[in-house]
Amino acid sequence: LPSLDYHRLRTKTCRAIWGGTGTVSATSYSELAASGTALHCEFVSWNDSDLSWSLFGMVNNNTATNLATIAADFDNVSTPEAENAQWKENNASQQYPLGLSGSAALTEGWHYITTYGKASSATPTPTVSVFTGGGEEVRIPQ
């Protein structure tokens, strides 16, 4: 018979919302920041549990015809998760919905998720953005 603790398992959720527009101007993966501050959703992972994560909001790349990419990274180790969202726009004012999710197995301990972005070309200087109200979410089975 399973223990009573098995039936008490619940999913814990960590959610962080951008209070300003998170941006990055880079051609290699770099952490987005709003006014110099990155968005980190911090959480504790127990028993090497497999957690699910998502990034959400509206995105933009201010340089027409430049391919932009958004991905999630844990603990700012500069190795983004394999899942990513890419878009190329016809003009610099277009916005696109972002709904990106995946799962990750992390070691037991304190962690955080952060949003990474990059553009395909440095000319003219691109800015990849996630707008105010978008964010990060992690769901941990405990």
C-alpha cells in the first residue's frame, strides 16, 4: 500500500512577472534584463524531481527580418534548455505571443529559472524583448 504521504503530494508553483520590459541586445544567448535587473523565479527542488517550466508573454525584435530566439535557462549557467521560440518580423513594431514550455530534471537544492534571448545579426543592433506582464513559471511536484 502507498503511504499517506503519497496522496498528499501537491504541485508547488513559482511564478515571476516582468514589471518592465525585459530586453537583451546580443547575437549569442544572454540573460534578458529590465533596467539592469534580470527576472529570476527562485525555487527549491527536492529528490531530483522532474519539474515543468514555461515562459509567457508578448515578444518583439526591433530589427525587421532578423531572426530572434527566446529560451529558458536554469541557474544562469549559459546552457539554455533545448526548447526555444523563434520569430522573424516584417517590421520593428510587431509583437508576437510567447507560450513556451518544457521540463527539466535538476539536482536537489536551490535553483532559479531565467529568460535568455539572442538575435541572428548584430547589424543594426537588435533588441529582443519580453514585455511587461510576461514572465516565467516553474511547477514542482512535492
